[in-house]
Amino acid sequence: MDDILHLICPNSSFIWDGERFSDCFEDIVLGFGVNIVTVVMVVVLGFSHKIDRRSDGQMNFPEKIVMDFIPAFGACLSIVDIFFLWKKEHSSHIVGYHKWFYSCSELMVWVNIIFFTKRGGSHHIVFNRVLCFWWIPKAILAVLYLMTKISSFKVSICITESLVVLLNISFGIAINVIRIKRPSYKNSFLEDPLLSNGVDLEEGGYQDLENDGNFWDLMTFNFITPVMNHGVVKQLDSDDLLPLPTDMDPSSCHDVISSCWQAQLSNNGSNPSLFRALCSAYGWPYLRLGLLKVINDSIGFAGPLLLNKLIQFLQQGSVNWDGYLLALSLGLTSIIKSFLDTQYTFHLSKLKLKLRSSIMTLIYEKCLRVNLAERSKFTNGEIQTFMSVDADRTVNLCNSFHDMWSLPLQIGVALYLLYTQVKFAFVSGLAITILLIPVNKWIAQLIASATEQMMKEKDERIRKTGELLTYIRTLKMYGWELLFSSWLMDTRSLEVKHLATRKYLDAWCVFFWATTPTLFSLFTFGLYALMGHQLDAAMVFTCLALFNTLISPLNSFPWVINGLIDAIISSRRLSRFLTCPEDKVKVGNKSSCPPSFLSEQPDSVQGLGVFIQDACCTWSSSEEQALNMVLNRVTLSVSQGSFVAVIGEVGSGKSSLLYSILGEMQLVHGSIYSNESIAYVPQVPWILSGTVRDNILFGKSYDPERYTDTLKACALDVDVSLMIGGDMAYIGEKGVNLSGGQRARLALARALYHDSAVVMLDDVLSAVDVQVAQSILYNAILGPLMQRKTRLLCTHNIQAISSADKIVVMDKGHIKWIGNSDDFPVNSCTQFSPSNEIDSALQNHGQSCSPNLSSKSKEQSLLGTSIVRALEGAEEIVEVELRKEGKVEIGVYKNYAVFTGWFMTVIICLSAILMQASRNGNDLWLSYWVDTTTESSQTRYSVSFYLAILCLFCIINSFFTLVRAFSFAFGGLQAATKVHNKLLNKLMNAPVQFFDQTPGGRILNRLSSDLYTIDDSLPFILNILLANFVGLLGITIILCYVQVFFLLLLLPFWYIYSRLQFFYRSTSRELRRLDSVSRSPIYSSFTETLDGSSTIRAFKSEDFFFTKFTEHITLYQKTSYTEIVASLWLSLRLQQLGAFIISFIAVMAVVGSRGSLPINFGRIGPLICSSNCVLIGEFFVKLH
């Protein structure tokens, strides 16, 4: 091994040569290593298919000459350099292999660039975004390489090496300048054409930006600037948002996860896992991000190490230029880390959006496919929680998984570096770490248990809330508001009980998080001093910097465990729902549930529209409850084109008979066949939120002639003509602005328009008066549009029964009698029908059976109360969800303080301020300890005195931290309880008109997702906000006190900071509000689909509704994506502002070390350790 190193480095050591890196190390690492990486990147990217054919056409002639000349000249210089090396070898000069490695690798770089440039027929390779990025650090490393040669005073350096370095710099500048100038992508999506084919925006906008755009804009997130400019001057809307990348489109995400989930069902039939499906779909891109995280975490340790070198340099009083290099390196590493950190967060956030879209679409698709019998295992509230809460918790697995290995790795590296500083004194800190691991694990288990119980109670509360909203009219008519409020609040009390358990456990986590740094410093420095060692500035503040590095891993670990446990619980809940059996053949085909449901028409039932043989059906899928059959030994055959009337007492099984044909029930025995084309009108008509036309078309294309005939046949033409907007009048959720008769006729019109082979109508005539019933019976059900259809009508209408080809009498789940109307006496219907209906029908029977009503009677019927109802509700009854403009009003904060309680608010604020003051005092006391134990100091105290004061600061800090943590938990619970009670009180006292104008999904969103924010997220965010605010204030005071020259920087820094936060907050507020508004349609659509899933399956409209749902998801994803980019835009700029402050403080310290300025070396450490104030300010701006 030594012989090999001697061949490579004959004239120097391999790494270190006196006070600097050796020539060998510089040539191998800064030269050869960088060049080899460049060659690999050029080769890989050169053989890829990402070729920009427009590059030549977008460069002028001088630019082409530059791009051709620089690589050629660089290759020539490299050849000349190799020639001189060869000449030295033959002149008895010893030239190490490291020189040959460097020169040959430099030649390989230029040759590969020339080759791939000419191979592509354009300059696409040099403009690749990855290579453009790489040329920037390559040029910086080339400068460092040249500086090390100059600093070693080796004037004999070959002139060709200097020229090659300058070529690297000029080439990196040239390609980035030309790339910025060339319009290879649309600078703004606002410049897109007004008419688009639907994909130009994505492909021409974001695709060019992602694969071939300006790399500088990608790295700095400048492509969000047009959106932020608009956010400052106007209220943003959906058209101002960034377009989604193609691979983030909900349909694309659904295709990916759906194929992976189907593979799980096939390969792991009894135990499929959503987690494994997500890993299969997105595991490899997610794992690739782990490499970026390793690099980012590694650079995080460069700061403490450089700080140690800088303080040692200052203490030595050296006058060379190494101090400035160290000072600037501190800032440079912070800048590099800011780029890596924001890029990691950006790509991780994109992946999380894909996962969220995938899970949401998978849940929605499952709701469309699973029948009512299987879905009865879950309440609607539980299914809504799957969408609103469990989906997000499963997505949070992305954060937790990488942190599970990254945080222990960071802890291990930090502890090792601590060992290098304080030797075995770090064992005390290690003991704290080991002690916290089982404590955090135990707390995490308790939190997981409390969370699971809380989610159960939350599911129950949402279920009850949904029922309350469904029957709100009945509730208000009977004056049961207080009764049902207490009914709902009992469930809420149980939920808050488990929430309180979680919050108080979280408070202990906050306590450990905040007190760990001070305890670390107390035990480590105390043990180090008691071992007889003297504290010095370099060691103390390097350790403090390492402590700060340890804060996040140590205290984030329990949160990571909590998030991981929550994600696992939620993924299991989702897997349980997604594994519900569903129809093997798509709903709407000839069979609904093979093998009992016939998939093909048997020879024995030729000419039949519906055939049921010895069928036993139940609503339960469990074997025990399946013994209680709803339909028992039912046999029925219906000829194609016939009209069958199904009659029977209430609860006799009429509706269940229709559901069994649709495949919504569990078929225990027998077989059922129906034609593949079915239209269905349920007993309670399901009305879609939308226009009249939307409800009738139901996803089918518009046929004007059939549409007009349908309106006339269903007696809707007069109603529609009187509505404001005609058939484009908007109908509210569940048809709230229509009468019961209008809803029934609208649902009938939908079935009539769809021209299905089998039409099943469940008591459609009972919702209208006798004359209208007679009209739609003869014009619609028996009219020309349904004349050749197979019709099954559950009814008590005597005229319909008399007109039926076949009559089926149901009794307790059995078919009691089957025959035709001639054999069935009309008077026997009295046992099934209300007396007033029978009396009216008998009066008209025989004398008004004509299918043509007189125009006068028809007009009188239609212009009754239902028309008045239509006129009142035909306008846009559903109010558009409004959002506030401008900054958040101070009254919002005041109201939350009132809910928390003014006394608790004061306690929380005071404890946070005193906690931060004691922590800053702890750092300043350490600085004082270091200053007074130096050889030049005349003031000295015993070690016990220093430790006693340090221990006092730790006790004070721990006490106020504990008060802050538990007061915040108690105050948050108080606010959560009062907000829910006030919201419920407002809801129960709201007029019925409010429920007519507000979709139920929007109300449920307030009582589920938004209330969860009040319960859990808001207290957590406010806790961090307050801690960061007092931290920013404390650090600023220390910086101004210790380094007076920071006052010169304070004013311009504060101006830049305020401008950035103003620019960001103006847009961020609008995006947050858009996010909340765009979320409501998702839950409204989802709730609506749950109510009408059987109707959707009957009409085979799953694809239509799935497409509508993905449109809602797309808007939500676009809002979230834009919000993420805006957040990273701010984060990058503030982190770089912090890097500038670090460099300023360090440079001023170096200047002071030369005697130009008064400097206290013991206080330089806390200055740089505390200069993360910009990062704290970043959190403050975002959380505010």
C-alpha cells in the first residue's frame, strides 16, 4: 500500500503537508475526482434521449463560436500540459501519477463534451440542467485549486494549469449566461395561448422547465415569481396557480397506484398491504432522495468543524489569509446546504403530493365499486375520515421513514465529534440520549394508543354529524336542537378526553425537546471540568454548535416515531377498507357478483330481461347474520319489454328486490340475471349538485330531440321553463331547492333519457299528486320512450297496477303471488295503499285513464306549490365558498386568545420569554466561564462556582419549559372545546335556508378537517411560532450586545427580511385560503358519491364521476404545489441571508484578531452558534 502511495505521491504525503493539504491530495480530489465525476455525467447525459434540438437556433453566431472554441481550446491546453509532463519525465524530473491523473482527466472532460456536442447535432449536452449546475461547483473548486497553488508560493506552477482553470470558469459562466438568455421554455404560464389542446400547458410550461429549462430558476424557485407578483397586487384564483407536472396529475398517479394495488391483491390475496403497494409505486424515487439527504446531513456537520478551526485560528493570532478562507467557508457551506435542503424538501413534497392523490383516488374508486352490503361494514363517518385524515397521515410516512435512519446517524456522528472535543466527558450526554430513547418510545406508544381511541370517537362524531345534517329539517320542526346538541357533545367529550391524553403526552415531548441542550451542556462541561480539564473557547462553542445540531435529531425522534405509528395505523385502516370484496365484473355488465350472478345469458332465459331463480339475499356479509334473509327463495322471470308492478306492504322487500338485481346485496343462494343496460330510480331520488341538464344527462352526450321529449314525458317542461336559467338552473345538494315531486320527476327523466334496456323504478309515483302521476305514467313509463323497455315499478298506484303486464306481490321477503292484471282484483290493493290515494285513484279509474291529460288540468297541477318552490329556488342557491382577502385580522388572534383564556395566554407568553432568557443566560455564562479561566484573566473562581450557576440556569430553564409546555396543552384543549361548542351552537341555531345554501360536504369539512386543525395542528404551530419569536428576539439582542458592528447590518438586514416576508406572506395567505376552498369540493363530491353510489353503478357512470373527482383533486394539488414552491422560495432566500450574517460575523472576527477591532474570543462562539436567527425568522414568517 505504501509503495502504491509513493508512486502516486512521490514528492509529498497523500493528504497533509505541514499546514496545508498536499499537492497530491489537491490533484486527486480537487482535480482528478471532480473531472471523473464530470466525465461520468457527460457520458450518462450524452447517451440519454433528453436532446434540446432548439439550442442552435436560439444562439447567435458569436455564442456558437464561443461554445465551439472553449472546449476545443481546453482540449488543446490539456494536450500541451500532458506533453510538458512527458518532457519532465524524460528530463529526470520525478512526476507523480497524481499529475498524470489530473491532466488526463481534464482532457477526457473536453473530449467528451466535443464528442457529444457533435453527436447530437446541437449544443444540447452543455445546456443540460444537471451539467449546468455541476459546472458552477466545478468552477469554484478550480478556483480553490488555483488558490492553493498560489498560497503555497509555488510560482513554478505550469501556465497551462492556470489557463485550464480559467477555461473552466469561463465555460461555466458562458453556458449559464446563454441558458438564461435563451427562451427554451415559457417564462410564465400566463403567456400560454388562450386556446389549448389541454396538454400544451403542462408539456410546454412545466415539462420544459423541469427537463430543459433555466437551471438557475429551478434551483432558486424563480419560476414562482409571476404568481407571487400577482399575489401582492390582487386576489389569486385557480388560473394563477402553477400547472402540475405530468407525473403529478391525479389520473396518472391513480394508474400507477392502481396497478400496484392490483398486484398486491393478486400476490397477497389474504393479506394485501397498502404500504407495500405504495413502496412498489414510489419506493425507488423515494429511496433516491435518501442519497441527497445523506449529503445534506453531512454538510450540516461542516459548520461546527469550521467554527472550531476558526476559533483556534483567532486564538493563535495568526496573520495569514487562512482566517478569511475559514470565515468565507462557513458562509459557503451554509449556502450549499440551503440549496440541498430546499431541493430535498421540494422533491419530497412532490412525492407526498403524488401519494396523497393516489390514496384519495384509490379510496374514491373503491367507494364506486363496492356494493352497499359490503360497505355497511363501515359507517359513512368512518369512510369520510379515511379521506380527510387517514390519507394525510399515511402520506406523512414519507417524512418519518427517512428520518428513522437519518436521525440516529446524525446523533451518532455528533456524539463522535463530541468525543473528539471532550473525550469521555461526552458519555454524560450519551447517557441522556440513551435514557431518552426508551422514554420517548414509551410516550410514543401511549400517544399511538390515545390517537387510535381519539380517531374512533372522531369517526363516530362525524357519522352523527352527517346524520344530523341529513335530518336537520325534521330536527328543527320538532325543536330538538338542544337534545341533539347534547347527543353530539357526548361523543365530542369522549374525543376530547383522548385528545387531552395525547396533548399532555406531547407536552412531555416538548419539555424534553427544549431542555435537552441545556442539560447536555451542564452534564458534558461539568464532567469535563471535574475531570481536571480547562474549558477553552474553541472546544466549548464547537460543542455548543454540535449540541444545536443534536437538538433536532434528539427531539424530533419521538415525533418521527409518532408519525410513523400514526401512518401505520392509518394505512392498516385504509387497507381494511380497500380489501373489501367488490364485483369481479365491472358494475353494469350482465352480472354483478359472480359466480352466483350469471355472467352470461343462459339458454333457458332467452328473451327475458330479468331472471331470478331461488335467490336468497341479505344485507350482511357475515355468516351469522346472513341467516336472517331479506329475500328468501325468490324466483321471478320478466320478459323483455314487459311492464311489471311490484306491490306489497311496507318492509315486504320491494326495494330489496330491486337492489338484489343491481347486485347491491349479498347473494347467498340462487342466481340472478339482468340485462347489461339498467336505469334505476331509488325510492328517495338522488339528485346531483349541478344544473337540471347535468342531472338528466348524467355524463351522456346531449341529444336535443330526446332531451326535449324526456322533459315533456316527465312533465318537467313547464317547471324548467319557469326556472331562472331554464335547464341550466343550479340545483343544490340533494335537490334542496326542488319539491319532492320535482326531485322524483327529475330522477325519472334521468332514467328515461338514458335509453336503458331495463328500467327499475322504486315508488316514483308516490311523490307526486294523482294528476301528475297519471301524466308521467302514460307519457313516460307507458309512453313511446319506454315502450320496448323492461320496466319494474314498485308502487301502490292502482292505475299503474291495472296497466301492468305482470303483478308481483311481496310479503316478508317472499313472492306471495304472481299474475297478470286481469287475475288481480283492483280492490285488493287497499291493504297496500294509503286510503286517500286509493279514493282519489278509484274516482279517476275508468274515466281518466287516457294518456293525454287536458292542458288545463295539467297546467293547474304543475303550477301548484311545486312551481312556487321552483321559482324560489331556481337561482344559484348554493353559495360560492368565500375567502378573506388581505392579511389575517387581529380579531382572529384575539378570538383564539379568548377561547384559550386570557390568564392562560399571559402564562404561556411569560413562560416562553423566561425560558428563552434562561437559555441565552446559559450560553453567556459559558462565555464568561471561558473568558475568566484564560491565562490572561485576573478573575478566577472555583469550578464548583461555575457549575452551580450553570446548574441554576438549567433548573430555571427546565421549570419555565415545563410551565410553557403544559400551559400550552391546557390552553389548546380549552380552545378546542370552546370552538367546537360555539360552532355546533351556531350550526344548530342556523336557519334551514343556511343548510339549503351550504353543501353538507363543506359543513363536514369544517367539523372534520378544519376542526382537526384547531384541535391538533394549530396549538402545535402556535407553540413553535411563539418559541421561534422569542428565540429570534433573544438572539438578535445577543448579537447586538456582543458584536456592536452587527448594528450596522441590522437595519439593511431587517429591511430585506421585511420585504421578503411581505412578498411571501401576501401570496401565502391567498394560497392558504385557496387551499381551504379547494379542499371543500373534494369532500362535498365524496359525500355526495357515498349517498348515490348505487345509482351511479346502476347507470354505469363510474368513469364520469371519477373524472369529476380527479378535477377537484387536480385543483387541490395545484394549490398545494404552488404553496410548497412559494414556501421554498422564501426558505432558500432566508437561509442564504443567514449565511451572509454568519460570514459577516466571522470576517469581522478575523479582522478583529489582527488588532483592527476590539474582540472577545469567548463571545465569538455564541455569536456564530446563535446566527441561525434567520432560520428561526423563516419559521416565524411561515407560521405567522
